[in-house]
Amino acid sequence: EDSKTMKSSKTSRRIPSASRQTQRATVDATVLASVVVEIGSANVRIGFSGESTPRHILSSPFTACFPCPYDEGQHSPSFNIMDERQWLEKLGPFFEDVFINKLLIKSTKSRRVIILEQMITPTAFRVAVARTLFETLSIASVLFVPGTSVSALLVSGKRHGLVIDIGRAEARSEASLDGHYIPQTYQSVACGYENAVRVFQRITSIPELQNSAANTKAFSDAKSVFESVTYQLGGVPLERATIDSDKKDKIFQCLLPSTGKLVNVSHSSVLLAWDNIFDSENENSLTCLLLTCLKSCPIDLRKTVASNILVIGGMASIPGLSQRLNSELLLAVSSNSTFRELRDGVVNESNLAMCQCPFARCSASWIGASILGTMELSAERWMHQSTWEKASKSGGGSSVSSLSRLVHDWLSLAN
């Protein structure tokens, strides 16, 4: 009888009651790992909070919606304007595929989602993202993280600093202090990796690589050749090119992917293309971007953020880029009168410092958001399902303006 009693007690512990099953099914959203989504112009990174790498890096389905934000030869952004309905048509299938097929999440009701986005993302896009997550997937709450400075600096272990994110088509820079971004410091220029390739196309004398509307493969070939020569050089050149007519130019043989033809690429053409990216006289250079961002900081904060500069993005993974940028910054404050005010006490050898990044720089923003998802954030920072339902009903459920007070326009906060 005692053995039967013991078996029955073990069975009762092994098979929970219906009420216990219900309690386990209703898991609090804070217990489950948050879904972290970084939406970029070239790639979308997805995964779970607390993990050191994204589960998937996907080609962005929104590249056509967010083309290169600067048309060739222009200095102002040129966006493909879409309304909320158009965004919903794209975001619905995308998020369903992410949750169900990529992350294998069966029940989304108890999940929290962190959306890492650019600060200049249209409000209609944010509202469409929130509507898709709350109304289609019925998630518990969502947190929109603007820019990259707050999340990326978590990776370096810093609470304050300046982040420059160099991507496919543009470079962005912004500063943050004590875990809060400073909106008025946001700067953006057409100085991504593809822009460096276009400069190379203008400089090179090889007809197959020169920019031509009739030759659609020229850019792809030029990109491959430019990358090949850069890595044969050991990365980004640490010094500016010196053109000596008496000295023979070094030649590299490269294969054109489209035709299989071997071409001779001059050493100087690649060096000059990189020089343009860092030239402080070029207002669309990385050097001008970073120094303009520093100038936009409050005067008493400039020295603090200049001592922690973090370079991230796909282009940041090229060896030597951070070192070259550091030397160009020091040179610019001495030679360019526009930035001379930063020389004393801010941009000098004793204060200027580039942060080390223990993870892949191309995924630093996502990893920072992953860390952010494990932190105990106040409830006010999250947008909850109940709050969305209340605002949606009071505003009729279809107006962007009635819901935009929940989904902030980050740049408007700077005013």
C-alpha cells in the first residue's frame, strides 16, 4: 500500500492539474526572450534578446522602398514616400514569415518585440509596424529603439559616446549620454561603401568599370575589383595617396565576375577613392560627418563623447578604417577652419579615442538591442497591446495621426 501511495504521489507531481497547465500556458511576456529586429537598407537582422548573434541576416525586402537616400549629385534626402496601407501590404507577410518560418514561434501573444530603426524612418512606417504586430500577430508589447548610439554603445560597455554607422548607401552619426540619445546630434551623409565604389568608377581608366547607364554590370564589377584591391592592400590605406610621376604605379590583376576577363587596376585609383571618403574638404566625407556631429553636441558634452567613438556597420569591418578615421580627424581640426574650434580640449591626441568592439561591427547595433532586451526597463518605455487597442478605438482605428502620438517621430523631439 505504501508503494502504491508513493507511485500515485509521483504521478500527481508528474501530471499537473488543469489549473497548473493554464498557468504555464499563460506565460508572462517578461519571462520569454524578446524578438529583436533590426531593419536596415541592405539587411534585416532578426533573433532573440540575450543572444550574441542574430539568428538570421536577411536581404532587406524594403530596399526598393528605401532607395539610396541621396540621389547622385544631390545633398538632400530623396525618399520613396509610401502611405500606411502600402506599408501594411509589405510588412504583414514579412513579419509573419519572420515569426512563423524563421524564428519558429507558434504563439506570439506573450512575446515582446524590439524594433531597431533609423531616426528618419517615416511615421507611417512605424504605425504600420505597430499595427501589424499588435493586430495581426497580437504581440504583448513593442519597443522602438531610435538610431544606433544607445544600443551599439552597450556592446562596448560605455554609457556615453558617439557612434558612426557606415552602411551600404549612407553613413549616420549620433551621440548619446548616460544611455539617452541626443536627437539634435543626428547627422547623415551619402558616404556608404557603394559611394566609395562610385568614386573609384569615376577615377579608374578601365572602360569596363566606368559608370555607364548602358552597362548595368559595371558597378557590380567595380565593387568586386575595389574590394579585392583593398584587401590586397591590407585594408583601408592608413595614409593619403602620394602621386609621384617618377615612380611607377603599382598594378593589381583582378578578375571581372561578369565576363571572367583579367584587368590591370592601378594602385593609385583605389587610394584616391579612399582619400575622397576621408577628405575633410568634402562635405560628404566620414570626417566631416563625425566632426559636424561633435559640433552639434552641447559644448560641455563634446569632450565626453569624443573620448568614446564607436565605428560600426558593414564598412567598419574593413581593417584599418578606425585608425585612418582617427588620424584624419586630428588632421582636419588643424587644417580646416570650420572645425578648428574642436581642436582645443576635444579632438586631440590626449582625448580622442576609438572604442574597441568585442563583437562583429556589422551586427553591433543588433547585439546592443539584444542586451537591451534583457535589462529591466520601465513599463513606460514599452508600447503595450492594451494601450494600442485603447488609442485605436478612440481614433477610429485607421488614422495615422490618431496613433502617431504613441509612435513618436524621433526627430520632432529634438525641437
